[in-house]
Amino acid sequence: MARNKVKLAFISDESKRRAAYNKRKNNVIKKVTELTTLCDVPACALNLLMFEYLRNNNVSDNSTAEELKGLDKVVGKMLKEVDNKINTLD
């Protein structure tokens, strides 16, 4: 039985959006694992848990640049950790 084509558009219902996010996030992780296993290559997926960060830091659509700098700081920290891990493997 054929599946219906999903219309790619913003999901306005937060609970449905969160469910779609989690489902797609898990699919990405599965694909990275398959790539690593099948092709014997190191692979990783960088996933920032946007819902967790936004909820914990009260970030809204009207956020200021100062509030969004925290998000940039988190991503920068994650990239530094990855770089340090790569350097230890060399």
C-alpha cells in the first residue's frame, strides 16, 4: 500500500511538531549508524535539541540577539568537544 506524500510545511501544533522532530531525529541517528556499519567509516550526527534549549531558556520568536547568543555558545562548545576528540584520535 502506497503512503501519502507528506506536505513539507511548518507544523503549527507544538505537540505534533515535537513528535515529528523526535521521529525524524531518530531516523537520522539510524541512518548514521547504518552508514558506519555498512561502509566502515566514522560518522557522527550533530543534533542540537532545539526544543529542550528553547524551553529551558524561554526563547521565543521575539528573542533578542543576546538571548540567541546562548544558542551559538552551545553549538560552539559542542564543536570544540568534537575537535578535541578528533585530535586525541590522531
